Amino acid sequence: MSRLITPSNRRQFLTLLGLSAVAVSCGSGGGGAAENRTRTLRYQGWAGSVILPELAADLGFLEDVKLKWVGNTISGPQDIQSAATGQVDFGGAFNGAVVKLAARKAPITAVISYYGVDKAAYNGFYVLKDSPLRSARDLIGKKVGMNTLGAHSEAMLDIYLQRHGLSQAEIKKVEPLVVPPVNTEQSLRQKQIQVGVLGDILRDKALRTGGIRPLFTDHQLLGNFSAGTYVLNDGFLKENPDTVRTFVTGVARAIEWARTTPRQEVIDRQIEIVRKRGRNEGTAPLKYWKSFGVAETAGRITDKEFQLWIDWLAERGDIGKSQVKASDLYTNEFNAYRRKAKPSAAGTTSKSGS
């Protein structure tokens, strides 16, 4: 269990998000004069993966806007807190984590969806093939390995347990643990955990090896949906609107490029990006890529993508029922991608326009 991080409290990580309320700076500094506006965005990457802004930059969709990699992360909540406190200029996380951070009065705004769930891109909760675990109730007292707490996987676990009749007291007896994604399959096979959350590349690789089966998947729970957004500090948005517009629209174009381009071409492009950036990463897992899973055209955001998690967090007691309003959390103002745009009944109304 040396690779496992066992928190003393399953909400320990969520508590850290509150720190942003007392540590926020506007992130970009400067006085807002044109000559002081930046055309460079600092960010954190993911080892062995290509994030959409990196793809957009490689395709030339970011025009003269440059990306500056400052390191890697395995945690969406950590990534967006870094954006809130100005350590990076944008960060991405599960929408529930965005809600949680916004409820702490962090000066952030979501600007574009960047990942989601569909038939090709989903997370599964896997057990060994001969495991006695067959139902939600079987998970009481068991260890569930996931990449971070207070984010997408823990939300899916809670929803699964709730829908199968477990009380809050029983849900608390299921033990989520932080396990680095690259170690999840090994930890499961070595029986250090009883359930492992595997997604996309790592999921397909593990399934190809065999000996595991899904207990449930997030696609089975909720169908197709956009699950995470990139956020920027409000100060950065105010001082660098042209940079943000170029960035968001470039990412939007990359989403649609990946959606309409033959899969093998997208894979080859990602492999080449990883090779060129020289971070000593393997490229073999990238051949399993299938989809970014973004539901809406060009990653445009709707209220429903936040409301589900507002309700979930309120039910858990993490936020007040009327503490956060979905339309106040995001803007589509900077997304200039219009080709084949879908109208949305949920509305693109937001705090910064549509």
C-alpha cells in the first residue's frame, strides 16, 4: 500500500479548496494597458497525455497565443485552485469541483468544456473477475481507488450508491482512496484495493490484459454529458480578453477537429506532440484514445452541466442549497466558434454573456 494515499477524512481534500478564498490574487497582475496584456498562458499538463490546449497549439489554432508548461498534475481540484490563486493562468477540473471552489468565493469563471462522457470516453469502476463484489451494498467497508478525492470519480461513486438505496451513513463506510492513475490497475490486481476507477486509455489497456470486469460506469449512470471545464481567474479575464478569446476559440476548434478527424490521425498527432515536447513520457497508451467526450458543439457550456453537481454538493452538505447559481459560474462570451453550433434550450445565459 506504499503507493496509496489514505486520507484521515474523505473530505480532507475538499477542505483544501477553501484556502483559495483567503489566498486569491488576480493572477495576472499589471494594469490592463494593451502593452501589459499577456499572450502567454501558464498551465499544468498530464503525464503521458495531450490536453486540448496542447492539441490546439500544435494545430495552430491558438494563433500567436503561447502556452508555458510549468509541471504536471493528477488532480483537477488542485489544478483549478492553482488558477484561482494565480499560480497558473488556466486549470481544468470536474464541474463539481468548480462549483465547490466558486462557493468559497474564489474569483474564477468557467469558459469551455474540455472533457466528458460518451460511449467511447467513460470511467468504469472495475473489480477483479472473480471478485464477490456484485452490488452497491457489497462496497460497504471496501477500498475504491481513484485519481483524486472530491472530484468526478467520487461523485460518480456517491450517485451510484445513492441510486441503489444506501443511506448517507452507509455511504461513509465505503472508503475512496487516492491512487495515481498509472498505478490503479496494478493496485487492483495486487488486491491492495477492491475497486479501481479506470478510464479511457488505462481502462482499455487493462481490459485488453483481461481478468477484470466493470461493476458500473459513469456512462451507464448519466449517459452522454460534458463533465469538466477550464476555468480562468476573473482578473486575468478582465485584463486579457483578447488572449482569452483566442485561447477559448482555439480549444473549441480543437474539440471539433478531434470530433471530425479520423481517429488514427488524431492519435498520430497526439503521439507526435508528446515526442516533440521531450518530457520523457511513453506514447504507447495513446493508441487507445477514442474521444474527448465533450457533449456540446465547441465545448459550449450550459446550466445543466453545473446544476447536477450543485444539487449533489448541497445534498452532501458541502454547500448551501441556494449558495451557488449555475448561470453565474460560466461564460460562453469568449467562444467565437460558430460553425455548426447547436442551439441550447438550457441557455448560454451566464454572468459574462453568451
